Amino acid sequence: MAGHPRSEPRLTDPTEPETAEKHDFIREIVRRDLADGVYKSVVTRFPPEPNGYLHIGHAKSICLNFQIAAEFGGRCHLRFDDTNPTKEEEEYIEAIQRDVRWLGFDWGDHLHLTSDYFEQLFDWAIHLIEAGKAYVDDLSADEIRTYRGTLTEPGRDSPYRDRPVAESVDLFRRMRAGEFGDGEKVLRAKVDMASGNINLRDPVLYRVIHAAHPRTGSTWCIYPTYDFAHGQSDAIESITHSLCTLEFEDHRPLYDWFLDNLPVTARPRQYEFARLNLSYTVLSKRLLIQLVQEGHVEGWDDPRMPTIAGLRRRGVPPEAIRQFIASIGVAKANSVVDVAMLNHAIREVLNKKALRRMAVMRPLKVVIENFPEDQTDMLEAVNNPEDASAGVREVPFSREIYVERDDFMEHPPKKFFRLSPGREVRLRYAYFITCTDVIKNEAGEVVELHCTYDPATRGGNAPDGRKVKATLHWVSVAHAKPVEARLYDHLFSRPDPGADGPVLEDINPDALEVVRDCQAEPAVAETPADQPIQFERLGYFMPDPDSTTDLPVFNRTVGLRDGWARAQAKGKGAG
Ligand code: ATP
Ligand code: MG
């Protein structure tokens, strides 16, 4: 078969443009359908239920649906599958639109809601009853479950299965009119109680739910199930390829059954692909809601969250998400993708976009004894070595600077090449300095270093060609701006949360580290809200909305070391 599904995720060449032609089994189907004239143009949809925020798993579905529409000259709808008023909220409807747009996609005029089709769906339910293919059942939810049978045992008919058509029509209308309480009656399709596919054992089409709906208010007190609403909504919108995740594979016969038995004017087809799972996190809306509601995180946009809003706040660019999704491909085998792959894509994009700046996370003061007291040198520094158009800036240098506490060791082991007594190192863009003295407090802790500098090394090179083994970042004390840095680790402490006990017990208590007294070069204070920054040697950072004029706050999006690239290089036998 053409377009044989790939089961192993493949990493595309990061230099491959985002527009490179994509190949997978779904695109092969679309290509063939268009070539064979099955459809004139392709229409897809992304159908979130507005009962939570979108996560990176949804991004896979969003990219697939919107990109296929774009690649084949069709269109993609955004449809809210709002059939369960007890869990759905207007806040989610707005957040989902914001997130899809931010990911770079546009549904044009095609923003739809399943609730817009409630009247049509009701009529179609009546149509099925009148055709003898649906009935009102008085069994309770528990009884229905018992009657349904198991994988090995056929189901049993409900005693109401053969109630007269007219009676079912009347009861169904009275269900709508509000004559019955929640759970008292349901409408079921009359398919096959002995089917090997449990989904076909007279599935429920409508249930009574006396709850206000975010859009239709109290107009309805009966609501269609996902199964009854989804395919028909696809048909109403003339969707051609209805793409969903594998757990719906067993629902496809039912999807087709409704379309075969209703006077619909379009004939969509459902295709299933594997959901995205990511290591060290969870992509289940139920669990994400729990994390938010129980206060395990600060909210839906907490940068620890795998939500689109969380990733955005952490500083992940939308291109990186699209690049990541492209790199994992689309297949039919479920798998867990290594989060290192996402981080790799993030670094690839940020490396090109981020302005380089210097900040010291855990400051240690250094006095340069032979540097004049009231002198400030303005030293030129490149803003982005990957992008000449980003230009240069001047960084002030003076007699007192901060360096990173970790960059000094009084008694260094063999492989430590940074600052220690008597050792010469380079200060980035500035000078060579040599440590001459270590000042300690009463507790014996190092509180200050004294150094000398070599004025001939301005810019960071010695005219006599002598070498140093380390280059440190630094910030001038007199010019330093305080900033807060928020450092993130995985939300869960194991790659497969919940595999070995309750999932919430695997939450990583150290997923957020707040570093309060960082010191940054002055240019940092002018960072626009959406400008990614690389603090040299520390990682990629993004301003957080919690920033104030006095204290800018930066989220570390990702560190600089690329575990994924290193593993790939090793795997390829580079050594
Ligand atoms: P629920 O837990 O409520 O079923 P869901 O995660 O399936 O939630 P929906 O709002 O129903 O969320 O999903 C919208 C679309 O996104 C569906 O087509 C679904 O198949 C797809 N989707 C959801 N999660 C993933 C995932 N992890 N990977 C790929 N697609 C996904
Ligand atoms: Mg779902």
C-alpha cells in the first residue's frame, strides 16, 4: 500500500524548511481521493470539546487538519464539540481560539459549534425513531451497562426496545419538553445487541441533562452524545476527511451507520491516527484539569504545563511546536515521544531568534584592582551570532563586576578550568582577568574575589597569543539590573507518570525553581514582552507577564545543552 504508516518517529533535518512536502498515510489518502475525483476539494476540521485548554497533543491534530487543508487547497473548520453542558465553559471556547491562532492557523468564516446543529440533530433523531431505528429506553444507566454484555458475552435487548414508534416519538418529544429528570430516559439507536463491537449495541443518542449550556442556555434539557453528534456535524459541514485519534477506530462503524441511515447530503469519512504522548508529562485533559483545580500548578498557563498556553508563557515559539509536530510524523502506532525532541526543536528555533544577553544567576562580586575607580568601558557585543541583522550593542564594564558563583572554585579539581586563585580566564567581550585574592566572611564562605585585568586583552584576545581555557559571562555591578529567573524542570519526575502508582504522586516537587537575585546587563531591562533572550551560558529565556518595571521576570524556556542532538549523534556512530 502506498504511504505505508511509519511507526517510529523520525526527526526531520532541522534545516528542512517548514514548507517541505509532508508524506504520511493520511496525506496519501487525501492525495488519492482528490486524484480519483472522490472529492473536489478537501475539508477538514479540528473539533475540540471546550472542557479544558489545548495541550501539545492537540497541536498534532491542529497541525494535521489545518496543514492538510492548506497543502491541498481546501479549508479547515474549527468546531466546538459542545454537547456536554456540565463540563464546558465559555472561558475554554475563547482560550482554544487564541491558542489555535497563536499556533499560526486560521479557520476563516468557519467557526462552528455542534450546539448550532441541535435542532437538526433532534430532527434526525426523530427520523431514526420513525424509521424504527431508535427508541426511548427507560432503563437506568446501570441497567443499560449490565444489559450491554461484555467483550465475550452478547448483550440483551432492553424490554423497551420494541416499544411502538409512536410511543417513542411522543416520549422523546416529552424528554425535550422537560418532563423527565436526569437519567430517567434515554434515546438509543436500534443497531445490534449481539454485535462483536460493543459500540453498536444500541448506543445512547440522547440523554436528559438539566443544566444550562454556555451557548444555548436553558433551551435544551436533552443533549446528543458524541457519537450521535460528531459524524452528522461533519456531514452538515461537508467535511471530507474526519481525522481523529485511534481510540475512535471502534466507533467508525457507528459513525458510518448514522450516515447510512440519515438523509445527509455529504459523506465524510473517518480516519484514525496515533495520539501524541510525551515523556515526563501527561496529555489527558482530565488530569490537566485536576492539576489546575487542585492547585498543583498555578493555572492553565503555568509554564510547567504541557498546554499551549503554558508552552507559550514559557517562551516556546509556535514555529518550534510546528517543527516538532512535523518531525514526529503521523502514523497508526501509539508511542511515547521523548520530550528531548521537543526541546531540540525549541532550541533550533530560538537559536536563530534569541538576542544574546548576559545575566548572572548567582552573583559573586569581583573587584578588578587595577581598573580605574571611575572608569566605564563600553564594550561591543554581538546580539545574535546566527543573525547579523540583529546588530551589536554596548555592554558597560567597570571595576566591580559579578560573575557566576559556580564559575569559581577555591580548590579546583583537575578538569575545572574556570576561575580559581592564580588562574587567568576570559570575560566575554571584555578582558582577561587573573584571580589574586579570595575574601571570605566569618563563616568561611567566599564573598568576594579580587582580580587584576590585562588592558591589552580588550575584546577578549591577547596580542601575544596566550590562551585561556574558559570564558565567563559577567555583569558590571554599577550598571546591573536585578531580575528574577524562573527555572523549570519536568512536571513529573518519571518519563511515564502513573505507570507505577497514582499519577499525582509522580509530580516533580522541584519542577519550579525561583532565583530571585539575578543581575543582568542594562539592555535586559528593555526586553519587549515577546522577545526571546539567550542569557549566555544559561539558556533561553522569555519575559513573564508577572514582570514589573522594578523587577523583570524571566522564564527559562529551555537550557542550552541538547540531550536529543547528542543522543542522535551517538546513535549515528559519530564516535
Ligand atoms: P477528552 O479527554 O475530553 O476526550 P481529548 O483530549 O480527546 O479530550 P478533544 O477536545 O475531544 O480532547 O480533542 C479534540 C481533538 O484533538 C480530537 O480530534 C482528538 O482526537 C485530538 N487529540 C486529543 N488529544 C490528542 C493527542 N494527544 N494527540 C493527538 N490528537 C489529540
Ligand atoms: Mg475527546
